[in-house]
Amino acid sequence: MRVKSIFLMALIFAILTACGGEASTEIPAPTVVPTHTPLPTATVIPTPSTPLAILVLPADMDKESSDLYQKTVYDLAQQSGFRFQVRNALTPEDLADPTLKVVIVLPPDPGVASYIAAAPGVQFLAVNIPNLTAGGNLSVLAPDTQVDLPAFLAGYTAAMLTEEYHIGMLYPQGDGEAQRAAVAFNNGMRYYCGLCNRIFFTTVDYPTFLEIPANEDPSKYGGYANLMINDRDVDALYIYPTLASDDLLSYIGTQGVLLFGTSMPEPRPGGWVMTVSPDTVKAIQIAWPNLSTGQGGINVQSPLGLADVDPGLLPAGKLALVQETLDNLVAGRILTTNP
């Protein structure tokens, strides 16, 4: 009997130990999660043998323009693996540098003709410097001579921003290019508004035009503008570039009308909506691939761009329409003579 009791107690102890014993105190080994630290992107470090591009700027250029040109050429040089430097003029030592491959020069002319002769292996781009002819190792970015595209865009935008399309243009009498611009201005308005039907009757047919005699005293141009504004009830004016002196534009800016042009005076006239002018930066970007590969002697055409936009007069949505129209004009998808 005693033996049975001892056996029974041993059995109970074994059962309790199996069911409620302490958990194992063994700590499992931690799981190692593989990590990868990306190596930094390789950067090409310029060496003395790396090709060199130099930008020549006038010392008195305004800081905003200087910074823009420097950034433009710097970015192009970096993308092509070039070194980049800025100068106000070139020295004989610069021109003798065997790594010098590209020179971009802005006005006033620091002596480009002597540069190209001294460094025939270097590609030069003269930007808006007069009296230079492209050839050999000299490429020329000439001032834009298109008169119809800015006029068309001015007519389009003026029609967009005025009630009843009360817009007009002043241009010199007997000037064939100016007459072509007047046709483009009219077509720009028609492109925007089609038949341009008006609600209120008027004896003036818009757009309205006024020719200024070639021998007229420029000090009297303001009188012609007054006639357009007061007698013909014009709310927006486009002045042909050869008439658009700073004094005239500044005066018109005090008369409460909208203005458009290819060059904005300083200080900014009242009512100045936008400037339609050659995009020199874009032209440099277009010319760069040829210059950087040693191909030169070409004439570079500046595409037109918008600048000096007043968002209070031309808000973002309307600006997008104007930009789209300009893009189509430049691409040849819109004709200024037959919109």
C-alpha cells in the first residue's frame, strides 16, 4: 500500500511538471536583416585637361541677367563634361589654353574678331553683337527680325483682355514691314475672337490703326496716341517697335490703357502687360550642342519668348493660352497672314 502511494505521488508530480513547467529561458539568436547603403553617385572631377567653356560678360551687366547667363552656360558645360569660367574679357593666355573649346560672348563687343583669329580651334558664339558674319569658328546669334509674330500675339492678347475688342496699333507710314505687322495684329485679334461680334454699336472698326508720317517729329507721337485713346476709345495699344521710344511708352502708360511691346522701358510703364522678345537663353541652349562638338560658323535664330508678364493684368490661365499660341506661332502651326 505504501509502495502504491509513493508511485501515485510520483506520477502526479510528473504530470504537473509536463503541463505547467517553466518556459525555456533560452534566448533565440536575433535575425540579421541585411542592409544596403547606396554608394554616393560618382562625380567627375574636372582636371586640367577637361575641356573648358568661357562666358564673356560685361562688368556692368545687371545681376539678375548675369546670374541667368552664368547658370545657363554652367549647366550646359556640366552636362557636357566641360569646365566653366566667367570673364569680362579674354587674355592671350586664355586663348592659348589648349583645353579652351567654347567661348560665348555678349555685347558690347570685347574684340570677337581678334579672338577668332587668335584661336582657330575654339568655337565662338557672338550674342547680339552687330556687324559680325558667321563663318569658320564664329557662330552668330543675331537680333530677332520677326515683326509679324509679336504683332500677332499682341493682337491676340489685347483682344483677350479688353471688352468689345477696343484695341489699336500705331505704325510708321510707308514702311512695308510695319504694314505686314499691322496685318498680323489684325489677324491675331481675329484668331482669338473669330467674327468678333460686339454688343454695342460703334462707328470705329476694331482693331483700329493710325499711321505716323515718316517725317513727323517724335515729340508729337503722343498726340497720335491721344487720338487713339480719346477719339477712338482704344483700351489697348501696340506700338510698332521703331516708334516705341521709352518716352512715348512711359507717357502712354499714364493714360490708363494696356500696352504690349518687344522691349520694356525702365521704369515699367503703367498698364504694361508683357514683353514679346527674343529668348536669348533658349538660343544659347539650342546652339550649344554644335559648339561643344566643334561645329561652328552658323547663324542662330532666337526663338521668341514672353517676359515682364504682369500677373495682375494677365493671370495664369490666360497666360497659358498666350504661351500656347506663341508656341504654335514659333512652330509654324499658326500663320500670321492666314490664321
